[in-house]
Amino acid sequence: MPPIPGSGLAKGLAVTLRTMTRKTVTEQYPDAQPELPPRTRGVIGLFEENCTVCMLCARECPDWCIYIDSHKETVPAANPGGRERSRNVLDRFAIDFSLCMYCGICIEVCPFDALFWSPEFEYAETDIRDLTHERDKLREWMWTVPAPPALDAAAEEPKEIAAARKTAEKLAAAQAEPQQEES
Ligand code: SF4
Ligand code: SF4
């Protein structure tokens, strides 16, 4: 059957009218900041106190854009007659965000919770070299990392918290002992 003359125009007008009455979805950025979901991948923050320089993140990064330098330091024995230990000391930790593809592998593989996603995304630069963020800048991003979601009320206590509580109780008991002896 041949199309009714003008039906195409009527259809087009119907679409226009429908769209005109819908709520607009245009984000007025940068005048209005977007409401980002909590797990947004904006930039990576480094909590360097947790980093043991194990190099896992740098090795697993598909883009090879994590640069780590370190040196070894000897730690004296904890007890007399004990053995000295050596530990890695971080000299440089940098991420080149001009290469990073925001896959999150580095954060997933870090065994010591030293890397975190921050939703901050406004760090465009006019010089590409400035997109390599050194450890101080990566630390600054840490203050923009949102707090983790609360645990499920029925969830088992994480073993890290249980271990920390045990250590704190032991320390408190050790501190209380001399006070009891004095009194
Ligand atoms: S998010 Fe992916 S590409 Fe970016 S630094 Fe981490 S592992 Fe490398
Ligand atoms: S994987 Fe974690 S602990 Fe290991 S070097 Fe990377 S940030 Fe540091």
C-alpha cells in the first residue's frame, strides 16, 4: 500500500513533540558538577605507607606506565642476637596518566591496599609531561578518595580488624601491667 501523503511529516512532528516534553539529560558541566557514581575511575591515589615496593602493580600494568624506584635498607635486629633484616624503601612512584587506560589492574593486584580510585577527573594539562603524577601528587589524590561503603550488618568481621583489635588489646594489657605493679 502506498504511504499516505504527509504521514512522514506527522511522524517526525510526533517525535519532536515527545522529545520536547521529556526531561533534559544534558549535563551543564562545567557550570554544574556532574553527580558521579561512587566507584568512578577518575585518578589513582597512592597511600604510600601501605606500599612495600613489591612491584606487582608496575609488572601487571598493561601500559607500563607505573614507574617505581627503590633502594634497600638494613633494619637492625629487633632482639639482641637476632638477625638484621632488609626492607625496600620507596624513592619514586609515578603514574603516567597520558598512557594509563584506567583498567584498574594495578589497584586490583596491589596486595597491600596502597592504590585507590578517586573520582577526581579535572586534571587536564597543556603539557603532556605534566600528566605524569609523582608520588606527592598521587598522595594528594588520596584525600579525595571516598570512604568505603559500610559493611553489611550481617557480614563477618574482616580479619584485618580482628588482628588489629587483638594487637591493641595485647598492647593495652602490657601497658596496664607495670601500672598495677606500681600500685
Ligand atoms: S589503571 Fe591500568 S593502565 Fe592505568 S596505571 Fe593502573 S594498571 Fe596501568
Ligand atoms: S602493588 Fe601495591 S605494594 Fe606493590 S609496589 Fe604497587 S602499590 Fe606498592
